[in-house]
Amino acid sequence: MSSERPDGDPEVYRMPPEAFRVASDGVAPPAAERPSPPRAPEARRPRPAAPRPDRPARPTVERRRKGWDIALTIVLLVVLLAVAGGASLLGFALGLGSDACGADGRICREGLLVVGVWIALTAPWLVAAVAVFVAIVRLVVRRRAFWVPLVGMAFVAGLWWIGAAVVWAAT
């Protein structure tokens, strides 16, 4: 096998034809029987769609950032974090539900009480973290994001009430 350089180009090497032949008996098939080498797929460019007569062609416009959306989203995210902190503090207050256990012969399920308090403590922060992430992603891709903190606040309130219901069911 030789490693000649065609045209003196140091980047390209030429190998002898024997290096490419593969046959079971050591004899290469005649040129007429050889399969043609596979062709590289041609790069197709999509043809622009012809405007349809029933509707006008819409020009492709890059999405603009809306300043009011960015400002409102940031303000609502701050409010969401404050709501999550408040819900978490109220979750601590739910832990006081265990004070009634044992009084007047009252029996409480401690495991269920702990689960309810942990739901009320941690769920608001998890929802807030997810909402902040989704809002930032939507702002980066230039989509409206002001509604994400609003939905997050609804989920914070809902999950806090679920935690409270679990605590009340335990006492």
C-alpha cells in the first residue's frame, strides 16, 4: 500500500485500488458487475410555498419583546416568591396542630401530620422554582410569560390547602 500525495496536497492521501477490493476468492468482480457507489444525498432546499389565492401571504417576522410583559412577569415573580414564603410560614403554623394530640383522649396520626406539614412547607417553594424556570424560558424564547407566576400562585395556594387538609385529617 502506498501513501502517495496527489498534487502535493498534504491533506489528501491516495490508496491503491487493491486496498478497496473485497472478494471471497481474492479476485475482484469485473467492472460491469460491480455495484455503483452510493450517491450522497443531494441537499434539497425547500421551495417557498406559492401564495394561495384564498389567503394573503404572511411575512415571517421575528417576535418582538414586549416590555410590559417582561416588567409584569418580574413583578409577579417577586410576588410569587413572597406568597411562597408566606405559605411556608403558615405551614410552620400547621405544625402546631399536634398540640391538641393527647388532650381529652384525642389520638392523632403522627405520620400523617408530618406529611401534611411537609407538603405545606415545601410545595410552595417547589412550585415557585418551577414557575421561575418556566417564566425565564418563555421570556428567552420571546413568548408571553406573565401568566406563569399567576398559575404558580394558584398552585401554591392549592397545595398549601392540600397540606392543611392532610394535617386536619391527622388530628
